[in-house]
Amino acid sequence: MNMMNSVSHTVVGSRFEAIPVTDPALRLMVFSHLSGLRDDRGQRVSASATSGPIARIRELSVSQLTRLVNTMHAPTIAISMRNAGKESPQPPVSPARNSLTYVICDDATTHGEIERIRADDPVLRVMLLSHLVGQSFEHGIQHRAGIDEDTSLNALMGILPVTAHDTPATQARRPPTPIEIRIDLARLNCDVNRYQHLSIDEAQFNYFIKAEASLSMMAELFKASGTAVRKAQMQSGIKTRVGRKCAPDEDTCLCILEAWRIISQEVTFQRDRFHRLHQRFGQFTMAQLYAVVNTTIRRRMS
């Protein structure tokens, strides 16, 4: 995805423009951190985490979440600084100066904020600000993001925690860099829906491969190339056979066709129909069932 196109549709933060998080590993860190936030009593700090797309993300395994963030739209998560560099005021050092705040929005284009969640994770802050600085310089939008060459390193210094070795003078030189992570629930919901549809498609594709669907069947139902099908067959340990298997006997064919007629009235999509049919007649391969149904259809059309 083109970064500049993504930026043009992102949310503007309190003072500076938000930068989309394009790194899947960083997206994974953000969602893992947000999903695990708890208060002192062990309760989830986010009302948004109990329902909607964030709650749906919590149900995913690490491997599933990893796949989701790799297919996610860049503007779903964006980061921005509320204050940075020379223009920032210099109040006494406090947690608020270098805060990390999740801003949950129902729609980033309308700035509709649902919830603000204060968090504390120095490592995540370092990763986020490093990403913001790198992306802003790479695409020449550092001034819109509140960063320039003189203050970018200081801004990175500003997110480091205050240590026992810091003197009041060194603390005063640390510029405040409050960071906001803006999460667009509308886009996130679309991302999760798309991921789940892709997962269903993949699971169904693998089911048909293991049920020994033919190349022509996979091409018709999944638009899959012969190369992709053969690769999946090899990975699943399916040995391809030359020629057709014997067709079921006539009485069985009639039972298959009657079941197909009933299933077709209940199910809309062709691949779902064959899936249901194979669950009923699992003693036959998909290729055999496909041949029975298609032979009958061709006879009726001739």
C-alpha cells in the first residue's frame, strides 16, 4: 500500500498528523499490549475490549493474530505526538509528559472518540516513536508529524524512562513526547471480517484438497491454478491418480442427486453445496461427487 495515500486518510492528532503503523510486527505488539491491559484489581481497563472488534481479536491465537496484522489496512492503527521538540512546554517531569494513550475511535474520518486509555510501556513507546520518526522522514512529512532534524533524537530521548542517575538538569532537557495510538474500530472491524472470510476460504480449500477434488473442480470453485492445487496436494500428502475413479452405482447416484437437490434449496453457494454433499457421502471423493452432479446437469442441458 502506498504510504502517502495512507497518510492522506489518517486522523490528525491533537497537534500533529498521525502516521499509519505499517509494520506488522509493531501492529502485533500494539494489539497484544492493548488486549492484556488490566487495572489494579485485574479488570480489563478498556470497555471496548469487552465487545466489538477488539474483543474478537482477543479470541485469536498468536498465530492467527499474526496473520491478521499482515493483511490489515495501514490506516487502522495510527500514531501521533501531541507535543514534540522545541515548541513543547517544559513542565516538571511526570508520567503524563511521556504518556502512551490509546484513542479508540468509531470512525477515524470523523474523529469520533469512544474511549481514551492511558498505558505505560517504555519498550512499546520506543518502538512506536522510532516508527513514527522513520516513516515521517522517509516520506518527507516530518514537519506535519511534529518532527524535524534537530528534535528527532531528542524526541527519542524523551520517551526513555527517568532513571536514578538523571539529574534535575538532564531531566529538564528531556522534551515531553506524549504519544497517541489511534485505533479506528470501523476499519478494524472490516479487517477482522476480511481475515475471517479468508480463513474460511483457506479452510474450505484445504478440505476440498484432502477430499481429493479434481483440478477442474478446484479451478471452477476456487479459481485455483493447477500449480497451486498440485502444491497443496503435495503438502497434504494427497497422491494424484491418472484417470477417473469408478462412479457410484446407479442407486447411489440417485441418492446423491436427491441429496444435491435438497441441499441446493437450502444453500446458495456451489462450493458450500459440495461441502455439505461430501459430509453426507464421505465414502466418495469430491471428484466422484462432482462427476455425478455435473454429468446429470449436462444431460439435462443437452
